[in-house]
Amino acid sequence: MRMIDLIIKKRDKQVLTKEEIHYIISEYSADRIPDYQVSALLMAIFLNGLSDEELFCMCNEMIHSGEVLDFSNIPGIKVDKHSTGGVGDKVSLILAPVVAACGGIIPMMSGRGLGHTGGTLDKLESIAGFKVFLEGKKINQILSTCGFVMMGQTEKMVPADKRLYALRDVTGTVDSIPLIASSIMSKKIAEGTDALVMDLKCGTGAFMKTLEKARTLGQKIMGIGKLANKKVGVLITNMDQPIGNMIGNYLEVIESAETLKGKGPADLVEVTIELAARMIYFAEKASSITEGRKLALASISSGKAYELFVKNIEMQGGDTSYVEKYDKYPTQYQKDILSPDTGYIEELEAYQMGIASTIIGAGRQKKEDIIDYACGIELFKKVGHQVNNGDKIATIYYNSPQNIEQSVKLCNDAIKISKNPIKEPPVIIEDLKL
């Protein structure tokens, strides 16, 4: 085979064979195909897409480009959840102990934040000592004891995806739906899961801005799951405004702990319970999603989910006092964001709120940036809430005044007030079917 022939084939909207896709991924992983040729192929895929068979073959080749985790020694169906990323999205921290408390086994592999979205690993590492990179024996020990483990992707897992993503990032092909789907599913299957529930964010603070694009991505992910003999459920959820009331790493750990104590904000609880219900059902610990929902709520009210949350932190080397006393990261400064008018909040734009938190230190604008775990934004009002002129809508917590004026402007620009009552937006937009 010649790579140039395969580029031309995809450029001309033809279907690549299983053998051709194997050649591309294996030869590129072995450094026998140059970046510039793979970049050309990625653009051809971006423009012309992939068939379901091509997509499955690419995903399968990426899975087997590195090590695949095996948890067959631990009884039970292994379930996981993946989010496409959002603002204030701490759902994984709450969801995993809830599902584990209901008998699920969750080997959860997460990533870091970049741009306006937060990363689960960064949030966990705001707990002093918490280790996200673990050896196989330790992973098995934590899974057997807690029912869930929170870990980062090792260098040996799905290395082809890492190389392809690095190219996509600099060639304008990040937004390719087939490439997003294969990237997500290759990692999730390689981590040893039998079933997956997808939290597919849609809205101004999501990578999928429109419902049409979210549906297309969800269908591709479910299609891969079907061909791979994996159970996959997809919920399209609202990311026009931040989820919950906290944005920022340690602030979101606090909110997660409070939610597991039964004191969480309604929107965060709703999306967590709906995702958990499906995971519990897929794990065959409930006879229906309705029963899964009841079990998930009971795991919080009984305190069992919070107990597992604390136990997991301890087993992964974290200081459990960080989720018992919330005084670990005092900030030097606070800045209140006030309502500019009397009326009802019509918009609380998630993207701008995410950037506002990032530039004060809560996130990374470049991969090498260092996060200040203390920084973030607390919301006191959400879309649909009534406000008077001068009411506090949010507070920014920060240690460096360098970008605070820009952060304040972004927050103010994110807020739109209406004179007319505004209905609170739905949290769950759609339960997607294949």
C-alpha cells in the first residue's frame, strides 16, 4: 500500500477497507508515515466523513495500538460515563460513588481541562496527595474495595489517539464528528468497560453548539458501541449555562461533597441521577431506569455514596480532610458580580463564565499553565431567577489581580436580564435512541 493512494481515495469520497485502516494506524504508530500525510488524510475525513464500518475499524485499530485494561478478575459488568466537557461539570466526582454504592463497578478514566472547560483530574488533584496515575494492582485493589477508581490515561493506552489528536489540534480538524467519536470510544473501550453512558453537552458552553451536531455525534458513538458489542446510552444535556453553582477546581470538589451529603443544587442533582440511573441499569443492579433512579437517590440519602467518596480519596492517597473542612484554599480577593437591572435572568452564558474563571487561574489557556486550585466563581442566581438591580449574581475568587478586570467584563457580558418572566431551562434535552 501507499499512503498517497489512500489519501486520494478518501479525498474522492471512497470507503477505506479494514486492511487499509490497519495499515494507516499501525504504520503511523511505528513512525513509518509522516505527519504531513496523516494531516492530509485527517482533512479528507473532516470534509467527507467516515462510514460506520470505517469508523469502527479506526476505533478498533486505535484501541489495539496500546495496552487494554482487563478487569475480568473482578465480578460484574464494568460501567463508565463520559462527558464531552462543560463549565462547572463536576458530575463524575458525584456519579462514580453513587453508582458504586448501588453495586456498580466503575473504572473511570478522565482527562484534564483545557480552554473554557474543566478537567476531572485537575479537580481531584486539588485534594492534597490524590494520585490519578496508578499501577494495575492498585487499580484492582481500589475497584474491589470502593467499586470505582478515578484515573488518568497512561502513556501506553491508545497512543495512536494521542498522536492523531495532536495533529487534529493544529490542522483545524478537532471538530470532526467521526474523529471525536473514535477518540472517545477508543479510550473508553481500552479502559475495560462493558457499558457506557454518555453525557453529551449541547449549548454555548459545549463543543457541540447545536442539537443537530450533538445528535449526530451521539448516533456515531452509539453505532460504534453496537458494533463493539457494548451497551451505550446517550443523554444530551444543557450547557447554555454552567451546571451547578461552582466553577473552579476545589470549589467543585466542595460542591461535589455537599451534593453527596444531600445538599446539591437541583440541576446538578438531576443530571447526575439521570446518568447514574442508566449506569445502574446497564450494570444490571436495577430492573429498569426508574428503579435505578430510586437506588441512586437512596445512595445519597443513606450516606453510603459519601462514605465511598471519602474511602476512595483515602485509597488514592488523598487527604480526606479536604472534603470535610472547606478551608484549605483561602483566596486573597473576592469580587462580586451584581445584577445590572431588575427583572429575570435570561442568559448566564456558559462559555464566557468558563473563560472568566480560566483567566484568573482556575484553568489552562496552554497545556503548560499551572492551575491555582483556589480560584473560581460561585453563582448565586441562575437562568429564570428573579433579581433586583444590584443583587449579587456571582462572586469571583482569585489571588492575582492581573486579569480580574477582563474576568469581570466576561461575567457581566454573560448576563442578560429580561423584564419578562423566564422559564428555567431543561437540564436534560434528549434521551437519544439509535
